[in-house]
Amino acid sequence: MPARCLLYYITDRSAFLGDESARRRRLLEKISEAARAGVNYIQLREKDLSTRELEALAREAVRAIRQAEKLAPDPWALTPALLINSRTDVASAVGADGVHLRSDDVSPQEVREVWSCGRGRLARAGSPQTPLIGVSCHSPSEVVQAAANGATFAVFAPVFEKKDSPATPPNGLAMLAQACRANIPVLALGGITLANARSCLEAGAAGIAAIRLFQENDIAEAVRTLCA
């Protein structure tokens, strides 16, 4: 098992109650909570938003993370990296740390080319020279390809059956273990709970990625449980 479990919170504001304003406010509260609790990565995955709406929300997410960093009791605590789902342009414009790509998305090399353009550098003076790039993978061969393409890490899914898509067959722990043999950190996703997360780490996963696990639980307590 990894010495320290990597944790990846994937957002879904539609899961919160209320109107659009209330859902966005609740989402930003969860992002701030995740930042204070020690989550390593946060993926803004609000795919239904227009470019303008996504950019506005992403800027608020960046501010929420920076504010959480200022209020952190431990000055040496790591600030989570913010990744924008599939939108390199938005990520570079708002000062995010990178992007998360679909399995059929553009290549990591294309992301780096966009990131290194003048617009990206001007938009974020303090940005890393190389963006963090996560890639969704659904088979061991896709994980191997993500590693060959220079992705930062792979998110392998679904490991377990998902409540919202029971028709999608889970890959299972044996397939996860095979995927984790690739030369890249692999995070487990899909049906992950506090009860079964340990089995994913024992199978070789470098960490856990989830939506509900973070949004439906106290994140600080979830982090303590997962990293125990």
C-alpha cells in the first residue's frame, strides 16, 4: 500500500439540494472543506455549464482554495491542486493547476502545448510550467497508454458497481491490481466507500477518487479514515 493515500475529490453540484445559487454555494463550501482537510486534488467536473459559467465557478473555486490555505492551522499543510475537467483553456485562464482528461480526450501533449502558450502564462504568473494531467481509464491498457503519453496520474473506473449506473459492469479489484502495474500512479474510482477503500489500496492503488464519498461525508473524518 502507498505510504500516504492520495485523495481526489470530484465535484458534482447537481447532487446538492436547492436552486442553482444554493448548489453552487454548497459546492464551494465543500471545496473549501476539502482544501482544509488535506485532499490532494479537486476536479471541477461541472460538464453542463457554459464556458463563461464554468470559468466563473472555477475562479470562485480557486479563491476558495486560496482562502482555505490562509486559514489553515498548519502553515506547512499542502494546498490541493485544482484540475478542470477537459478544459485546458479554462484551467489556464483561471489559474488552476491542470486538467482532467476523458479517455477519448485530447492528448497530454496537446494540453501542454496549449498551457505553454503566451495566453496561459499571462493568465497565471505563478502557475507551474507543467500542468498536472489526470486521465480517466477503463482498462489496464488505457492506463499503460496514459503513462506512455506522459499523464501525471490515471483514474481507473469503475472498480465497484455504481448506484447511479448499475448497468455498467465493474472492473473489480483484480483488474485494478493489473492496472496498477503500469508506471504511473493509479487512483481507484467507482462505487468507492469508506468500507471498501482499503481493498483498493491493498490492490495497489495510489489513492482514492470519489464524488459521493466526499460530498456525503464529513471530509476531514473521511480523510482520517482513508489515511489511517
